[in-house]
Amino acid sequence: MKRFLSIVLIAFVLGSGAIFAQGQTENGEGTKAAKYTMVTIPKLKAAWFIPYDEDSKKAGEDFGCEVYMQAPAAADEAQQVRLIEDSINQGVNALLVVPNDANSCVPAFKKAREKGIVVLTHESPNQPEADYDIEMIDNIKFGAKAMDELASRMGEKGEYCIYVGSLTVPAHNIWADAALARQKEKYPEMKMVDTKFPVSEDRNASRQKTLELLTVHPNLKGILAFGSQGGPGAGQALRDKGLTDNVTVIGTTSPKEAAPFLKDGSMDLCVLWSSGDASYAMVYIAKLILDGHKDEIKTGMEIPGIGKPTVNGMNILFDHPLIVDASNCDNYSF
């Protein structure tokens, strides 16, 4: 409702031209073509990115843009780069990407910007060759919050491990590093085993790694999984071993995917945010740039229905963490 009221207000302020950009014309003669075409390219097709798709299209309707999604079948960086290249060749006005690998996207992003295409990213702070990156959470606070939740369920002691999607997903590794820093600062009786494991975008890889760690580290008491499939994979391994009461699992999985694991106790908690809020903001920011209003992108600006971010260089930062457990997981559609 807040977002709806904000849109009505923005439309009123901007005048009827914005409204009629994607609806019926003032003399009722039909529908104008959208002014800009934008494509969202998430890491993969997954429940986590359903709101990313849906809310970007809602933003397109609200702001008079054509928005559609192209997603790799799996979290495959080469597939994603091909989709980016295809979109460039099709002449889109903006690329709204959640990179699988920040580095692999750089040449395609550079090519896009040379053609005047706006490039925005999510989950990729300081992304080279992007115009802006948008984050719905403060990455350092987010990692620290996840560690606080894990520590409270482990009694602030014992062995734990951290999963990330890959070692080149910037956001996952910032969260992991922040969590580790928090543990060292506040929870000296906890110990991370080995190093970060890049298995958290592949459920089976997470399951296999968890089974391996349970053998190598039989005293393992906690798993912190940054990536959509890390938590369910770990939960499945604990089910297989009958150890759901022995190990705490906290992940960044969508509520719908995590619900079966949360309800049987093989996962304990999801710490996340709404990818839909991110894509909605991305469409708004992309349109501002395409309209020639890049100078308005600064701390204090307001994105309708989303709020006022902090703008730090190329990074547009909100602080909207979402905590989901067995008691409230059915309240979400993604």
C-alpha cells in the first residue's frame, strides 16, 4: 500500500504524461509504446528471483517502461554473459543484472555502456563497468546480523562453517567476511572450520559438502549459508544423517524454498531481503539515468515505495533485512 500511494503521488507530481506513457492516451486513441526497454538478468531461474521478475515488471508499469526477464537455467556465468550479449545486440536501453561472477561480466558491461546502455547490478557492490549497484541491506551489518543469529543458537561456542555461492560473488564474500569478523570480535569460543566453501548456489553441492564436513568435523555445530541453495542442501544432509537437532543452519534462501526445511527443523532461520524491492528500485534508477536526471541520484533522494537510500559512490544502499523462520515462512510468496 505504501508503494502504491507513493506511485500515485509521483504520477500526480510528474503530470499525466508519465501516466499515459504506458496506458491509454489522453484522447483515448490507444496505447503508446514504452519509452525504454529494460531486461532483468538474475543469476538463475529460482524462486528467490520470482519477486525480482514480478516487481521489475510492476515498476515498468508504474514508470512507463517495458521490462522482461532472461535468466540462465543454472548459476552459470558463461550462460549469463551470453544473455547479456544477446540483450545488447537486441538494443535494450538498460541491463539490470545480478552477476554470477563479477569479473566475467566486465567485458560485456563495458560493451553495453559504450553503446549507451545503462548497466545496473544487484549483489555486486563496486561492480566494474556498471553505472550503479543497488543493495537492499547494509552488507557489513547483514553479515554481522547473520553471525549473531548463528551464535545465539549455538550457545556462542563450537565449530561452524560458511558457504558462499562462489568465491567471486562480491556480496556473498562481503557478508561472509563480516560474519567472520563479528565472530572473532564477539564470540571467541566459536571457530570456523577450514575456509569459505563455494557451494551455496547448488543444492546438491551443498548437501555433499555438508556430508563431507560432518565426517571430517564430527563436532560441527553450525552452518552459515550465503546463497539460495546452501541452506536447503545442508538441511537435506542433516535429514539424511538424522542430525537436524545437532547442527544449526542459517541461510539466505527464499521463504517458499526454505519452508519445508524450516518446518521440520533441518534449517533454523533465513536472513534475507526482498529481491523484488531491489529490481523495483533498479527500474526507477535506470529510468532516471535514461531521462538525463543522473544528478538526482544522491543521498536524500526517495525511491517511491522503497525509501531513501544512502548513496556511496556507485553503491546505492538500503538497510532492509528480513528474518524468516518456521512461524512466518508461509507469509511470503517467494
